[in-house]
Amino acid sequence: MTEKTCPITNGLPTLRERPFDPPQVLRAQGPICRMTFPDGAEGWLVTGYRQGREILSDKRFSSAATHKHLAFPSDRAQDMGEGIPGLFEHMDPPEHTKFRKLLAGQFTLRRMRALTPRIEEITAQYAEAMLAKGAPADLVADYSVPVSSQVICELLGVPVSDRERFEGNSEKLLRLDIDPQEAQTALMDLAGLTGELLMRKQAEPADDVLSVLVNGEDMTLPEAIGATLLLLVAGHETTANMLSLGTYALLSNPDQLALLRADESLIEGAVEELLRYLTVVHVGVQRSPTEDVEIDGVLLRKGDTVLIHLPSANRDAEQFPEPDRLDVTQGNLSHLTFSHGIHQCLGQQLARLELRIGYTELLRRFPELHLAVPPEEIPMRSNMTVYGVHKLPVAW
């Protein structure tokens, strides 16, 4: 393969030409090409599915923050969590292994099955409140965010009364255009909240994730705070945005919505297809080789920054037939939305469960659900690290 240079000289574009599709300029390059990050660092952009999966599963690639660079043009700091221990997404074994081993038991399929009745209660509660409030409603504020927030609160052991505090701070931390000082203030407030909660769990443990973290062997309080921050922000933002954006995609594809309404047994495969088709983590993930590695004839040198653009990889025509068409009948797909390898999303089974229950509840309760405004009036989250919609006005 001949080394190729991308026309990406100041980071990734943040705007999608069409609301559900990755930027065309990125997909046109693939599968591996040179790119320049906004801070001037030279690195690599990977848009191919096979190549991305190979890198994510290769132990010769590090996840440490040392060689990571901000992928979007922005005034915000590269890593607003710099100096906070416990952010295990930026760790390699054996440090990373300590956190995954401790937390794995909290996110098993068995534990998720036990949570199912409670998640059904929560989704029914907010759907009923939406019905009582009457149309039009904002699906984001009235359903998606409160459902996902309450679920992660109960799983972690965070009082629901603190929901608004962590929701507001999480929103700020994900903004690309945020003032660095404002971001730092939000981060410190969130760290303070989690620290208070963890110390309570240390004194009075319960059957929840916070208790497991703070009382874990060889786990310091600062490490438990960092891990909690990661779980809290990632655990509700991605699922909340998938609930809203996925509903928007289904309403925009009435033939697919009709298929799902006619046969609820399609919901499991439909969730996987929506995860692939939308890929809300629209920045992708970064890795750096710890030695020279050749992928498809391209030499990635030790210390290079490699950005795997997950939305483009999930639209790779070599892996997915008709990649730009939403098809809820495709069944389970091997997409990269939850990443791959040792850093594959710890809460992926919880996310799948919430989405299956969340979409099903909407389909049952709102048989006439439709957009309350023209599509062009829906504000997209192009200015956030997690993609979606800021609002989704709906009626029924």
C-alpha cells in the first residue's frame, strides 16, 4: 500500500453534511493515511474497519495519554482530566487490568438481566410523564437524559438528587468550544461530588459500583474518584444520545420504523444496526505503537499517534454491504462502536439493555410518534465529543 496524505491539516471536521453520516472527506481517504492534528503534530488517520480492528486488538499499541492529541480544532485543553488518577481508558496493562478486573463483575450479563425490571420501570415512568405532560415534548430532556441518568445513578450508587449536578457538569466537559477555566471548574465540582459519595460508601458500603471501587484492594481514593468520573460521564452521555439520535433516525426512515413496530423481535438486531449506523463517539479512539508496526504496507513508527475514526470504520463497504443504508433486519453486526480489544466498552451490555428497553417503550407508548419540527430545525451536537441532538421536539 502506498502511503497517502489526507487533506486534513487542522484536525477532524466537526460538521456532518448529513445528520447521520460521517464527514465525506474522511471516508474518501481510507483506510490509513497521514494527517496533521490541530496542535501541528503529525499522525495517522485510520478509517478502514479491518485495519482499525487490527490496531485495537494489537498489544503493541498503547492507550496511554502520552502520545494523544486533540482531534478537533478547539481552545479546550487536550486532556481536562490530566493529573487525575483512575482514568483507566488511558492506561495499559497491568494498571488497566487492575480496574477492569475489579469492575468486570458489576457489568456482567447476569447483573444486567437482574437490572432489567428496574430499567423497565424507569423507562415507563418517564414515558408516562411525557404522555401526561402532553405534546410537543423534547425527547432529550423529557426521556433520554433522565432515563439514562437514573439508571447509571442507581447502578453506581449515586443519589438521584445529585442527577442535575452531574448532568450539567458532564455536558460542559463534552463541549468542544468550552472555555478551559469553565471546564476545569466543572471537572473539580464533579470530582468533589464523587469524592464525597465515595467517602460515604467507604464508611457504609452498599451493593453498588462506588462501594466496590472505594473498597477495592490496592485502590486509592483519588483512583476511585477518577474511575467514577469516567463511568459516570461515559455511562449516561453515550446512551442518552443514542436513545435520542436513534429515535430521530427511525423517524427519518419510516420503512424501518414500520418493520420494527410490526415485529418487536427485531429490536436486538435493530439496536446493533443503530449503534453501527450512528456511532455517537464521533471522534474515534487514539493509540500509539510501542514499536514499529506495519499495517497493510504502511509503517507506523514507535510513538506515532494513530486515530481510529470509528464512524468511518463502521461505514466501510468492505465490511458492511450497503453501509449507508439503515437496515434493522440485518441482525447482530460486528461493529466497532464500543471499540475493540482490552479497552472495549465496559458498560456495553448495559447500554444495549437500556436501548432495547428504551426504544421498545417508545414504540409501544407512542404509536403515532413523529417530529414536531422540520428536520432542518433539529440542533445537532456537532460541537460535542459525543454526537447526537441537543433537542428532539416530538409529538404524537
